Amino acid sequence: MNRSTGAPLGLIALLALLCAVFTLLLPGSFATLGTLQSVLLQIPELGLLALAQMLPLVSGGINLAVVASANMAGLAMAWVLVGGLSALGLDLSGHEGLLIAAALTVGALASLLVGLASGWLVARVNAHPILVTLGTMSLINGLCVWLTRGKPIAGFPEAFQALGSAQWLGLPLPFWIFAAVCLLVGLYLGSTRHGLAIRMVGSNAEATRHAGIDTRRVLIGVYTLSTLLCWIAAVLMMARFNSASAGYAQSYLLVTVLAAILGGTDPMGGFGRVSGLFVALLILQVLSSGVNLLGANAQLTQALWGATMIAAVAARHLLARWRGRARAPAEPSPSRSRSVQPEPL
């Protein structure tokens, strides 16, 4: 991918190729409006979690707690929606709008607390992001399973469920929400001082610190925003499944890293584009839908995702080497570079 352009042309070409292949293999069943709606309905939750993973990666870190944070926020909101506040003396059962607003507020506050704590540990304590987020993931998963006994919480108001099933202009409403979040995050990374600071920290944290930028504040903001994106993903998952559980979307964790890196995010930090992530998610979902329509084993989808990841990394490495050789100045011939020395007497 050319970093100087916003269009991930290689990924778009791969997406077009996959669509053409599945259209030929599945005439009349793949290239349909129903398939398009199914693809776009599956993307938002994974896409928001991938965005939540992309931001720490750009900053040179990682967030292994994205799925756990989403499930935690979902359970917190579900507890409110099924009447948990009545135990605290606050009964909102007759006020559906206030009940939903209270649930969203509780979920956002819980996510904000987790994000601030994770960012503080990474930035202030200088602990490695892998250790911090791995510990956060284990802590959240353990507490959620213990508090719920591993059982889902279900039965939400119809107005809340409508968020996951509604359509606008023929496309699922969750997809439009995801697209709007992508646009905002893209503008944030590309057009704000904090977005630029995130990329600078990922490229060289020490040089960024010497440039007068508070890198600790930047990192705290990164992990806070990452966890808030997990909260939005939790809202969409709850609305679509009409339930929340500590075990939902556990297989998404590695896929979020896969989608981010496939979309062009540098795993070493410093670079990442939302447009590339968006196209990468389409590629992964087209692969999944095509394999399902072919009737193949679901495990084949994960194998193809892994193969796509390996191929993308290899292609990027080879392209970088080829560009490096093309830009390298031609070495002078020995006859021209050798200086003439006087013969010894």
C-alpha cells in the first residue's frame, strides 16, 4: 500500500477479485441484495472492535482486552435494562427512554473507567501494553463470569432491539453507525493534533517527548478512546442478539489484529488508515460469506483469513524491498570509483 495515498488500491483490487470469483462459483446466489445486506450486517461489531484495536497499534501498543471490555460494557447495560437499578431504589421500568439512556450511561462510564485505568498503567507506570491489557482482559472476564455465573442476560426493550434490526436506505442501520464512526475516527487521526501525536508516539516516543508533547496524556487518551469504541460495539451486539454475555465474540480478538494489519496498520506503530481497515473488513466478510454459501466447513474461513494475513504481510515486505532497490542510487563501476594511486618508488 502506498502510504502517500488514502486509497488502499491493492486491497480494493483484492476485494473485487474475491467478489468476481464467488460470483462465478455461486451464480445467482452470491451477487444478490440479500448477500450484501448479510455482509454489511456482520461487519459493524467486528469493525468497531477492530477500530478499537487499531488505535493502540498506531501508538505502538496493543489492546488485548477489546472483546472483554465490550462484554463488560454489555453486561453492565443489560443489568440496567432488565431492572437492576430497582435494587438501588431507582425504578425506571415505566420510562423506556430514561431506562435506555441510563443503561447507555452506565456502559459508557464503565468503559471510561477501564480505558483510563489501562492507559494510566501503560503511560504512568510504563508497563508493557501486552501485560496491562492481558491482565485487564483476565480480570474483566473473571469478574463477569463470576457475577453472572457464566449465563447471558436477555430481554431488552423493543426500542433498544430495533437498533439492531432497523434499516436505512435498504442497508442495516448498524452498518451506517459503523460507517459514521469510521469517518469520525479517520478525521480524528488525520486532522487533529492528538491524532498526529498518536502517530508520532508510535513512530518514536522518545523524539515525540523531546518535541514537547505529553506522551503519557496521549497514551491515556488512546486506550480510553479504544475502550469507548468497545462500548459502541457492545451496544450493537446487544441490540442484535437481545442478550449480553461474558462469552460473546471471544473469537474476534485475533481477527481484530488481523483486520488492522491487513488494512495497512503498521504493527510497530506510527501508521494506520481507517480506509484500509474498512476495506480489509469487507474482504474478510466476503471470504466468510462466500465460504458459507459454498457449504464448506466454518473452520476453513479462519484458515483463509490466516492465509490472507500471511500473503498480505509477505506482499508488503516484498514490495518494500523492491521499492528500496528501485530508489537506491546505482553503484559506480569499479573503473570509475577506483582512485589512481602513484606507484611506489
